Amino acid sequence: MDNLIETLRRAHLFTQLSQEQIERVARKARHVTVAEGKTLFSQGDPAERFFLVVSGQLKLFRLSPEGNEKVIEIITPGHTFAEALMFLNAPRYPVCASALAASELIAIDARDFAAMLRES
């Protein structure tokens, strides 16, 4: 768990958290691996987690009704994504996410993180 806490601490979103808060985030977090070309989530899926990229690279994209792909952003190690959705009621991912390279992520429980922020 110490490695997980250190990894979280290096990400900008978590730098101001207390030791107790970062430990809470770490307890609810989980490691996720995504193989190159595989999808992490699809547009419209329930957004229960947001993510910190530890290694690899992901693309966020939207699909048009015709099936055309429009890349919105490329996410690299050290960056988080989908965190803004935690403040919505019944959030859903507005984009798809897939791995451009084999990737390791930390998935953060969005509901618990938002609750922790409200409590503080």
C-alpha cells in the first residue's frame, strides 16, 4: 500500500490531501491494466471511477452516429481523467477510453472521493 500512496501523492490532484485522506483513497483504489487496443470504458457507461495513469497511454474519443472516431485527448502517465464526473448525479462517461499502449492505471472510487471532499 505504501507504493500506491507514493504513486497517488505524485499526482497533482492528490498533493494537498492529508495522510489520512490519501490512505482512504488508497484503500478504495484498485490497479487496472489495459492491453494495447483494448477499451477501458465506453461512451455512456456509468462513471463510478476516475483514473490515474501510471504507465502507458490512453486516448479519449467520441464516436459519431456514423461510427467515426474523434479523438478528444491523449492521456499520459501522471495524469488523471474523468474526475470532473464525480460531481454529477448519476454520471456517465461522455467519451470512450482505450489504450494506445499497454497501460497501468489506478482506478479511484469517485463517489467516496467526492464524499471525502465534502466532509473536509
